[in-house]
Amino acid sequence: MRKIGIYDKVILVAAFAYLLVITIFMVWHQEFFSPDRFFVFAFLATVVMGQAWNFLLDWMPLVLLILGYEYLRGLVPMLTQKVNIFPMMKFDRAIFFGQVPTIWLQRHFFTDGHIRWYDNAAVILYFLHFVVPLMFGFILWLMDRKMFKLYAATMVVVSYAAFVTYYFFPAMPPWMASQQGFLPPVAHIMDQVLAHFAHPISLPTVYNYVGANLVAAVPSLHAAYPMIAALFVYKKFPRFGWLMFLYPIAMIFAVLYLGEHYFFDVVMAALYVLTAYAFITDWRGVTTGLWNKVKIMYLRFKVKVVAD
């Protein structure tokens, strides 16, 4: 673990103030803070901090792998035409007594044409899909490069596991199901909120060359990345890290309320995250445990065969 001195702390605060101002500016102008943009702005901060080379060594693989995932995700619609519509809907209705969370939340909390504070909060959280986990990763990288690599590996594993799922199980989100007539009308809250923001701007990004996949809903990476951040915050700061779990909880509300995901998508995200986190942070313990279970099953089977 690298010890941070007074000078480093001042530079660190300045770097985060700089990133925070850029984030606010981009969100206010309806601009998505993508990983490549974060990488460029964070790199400039590390140049000032004298950590540019280490930053490139540790962050380049993460950013390139995430961008590679985004590119592959955009290819999925060209490879498969099947779209799942009803499994997520049926799961949610079974859990929530016949209700789909998006429909229930909008019916009880949203008024068409009247924007409340939580409408703004939901949209802003949605826009911060990448930047908050990456900013935490930046903090973790400065404090504990070894743990940062575990954190980055978890993000990559979950992302590529999601890509495989998108190929084999393309899933229609609630807003699209509503447009197709499979659900009652879902309000376009995001459009109404963004109408009150500043005029959109367009900054260079490789995402201009990445195709969209509108049926990449299961699992929800909007929920998964905050979960990963919360788990590692808790691992690093166990005394108060549990407060970070408010972030994924808020994000879950946002994606359900805005009609971007079903609760099923969130549950699958949690399963992916917990599996990847357990394996990456303690792969020896996980593999040993699995091997012991296999041996127990084999011995039980052997005893049964002998008895028969």
C-alpha cells in the first residue's frame, strides 16, 4: 500500500475537484461520461501528481477491456434476432404480487409534466453509470494498487459475463415492452428531465463508433457496477463502508423508476457480481470449496452404488 503524504493529499483533493467540476458540466449538458473520457481527464490529473506512468500501466487494460466489451455488445443485435419479453415480467409480477415495479412506481410517484427532485436524482444517477465506479477506482488505485486490480478484474469479468448473456438471452426492457403494447404506458421521465437541462454538447468519444444494443437488459450493469463499488468500499473500509450500499440501492430505484430495467435484471446483476467478487477476491477458497463439494457428491454416489 502506498503511503499518501500531505502534498499528495492536496493534489488528490484538487484532482477530484477537477473531475467533479467536469462531471457536473457534462451531466448538465446531457453528455455521458464514458470510460475513455474519464481516462483522458484522470490521466491529466495523474500527470500533475507525478503518477502518469503507473496510471497508464494499471488503467489501460481496464479501459481497453471495457471498451472492447462495449464494442462486442453493439454487435449482438447483428448476431441474434430473438428477444425475450415475458420471463422478466412474469418474475417481477410473481415477486411483487402481480405488479411490475416500473408501472407501480410511476403510477405512485410520477406526475406527467411536473418534475420533482427525485426525478432529477434518478436521471443524474443514471448518467453517472460509469463515472462514480471509476472515480472510486481512482481513489482505490491511489491507496491500494493491489486491491484496485481486484476491483478492475471484477468489473471486467462481470462485463464480459453480461455480454455472453446478452447474446444467449437478449431481453426487452420495460420501456420497449410498453412501446410494443406488452405493458401499460411507461412515461419517458428522462426526456422530460433533460428538457430542463442545458443545451446538449458533443465531446469526442469512441462511443460514437460503438453500436447500440437496446435489448441488453439482463443483467443490469447500471446496477452491477455500483454493487461492485459498494462491495470493495466495504472491504477496504469495513467500519463505514456499508454506507456505500446506499448507492446501488438508489441506482436500483432509478433504473426501475425510469423503466430501463425489471427487478429480475437487478437480481441477475447481484448474482453475477457476488459470484465474480467471491471468485476474484478469494479464488483459492472458492475453488477448494467447490472441489470439496464435488468430492462429497462423488463419495455419496459411490456409497449409494455399493449399497445397491
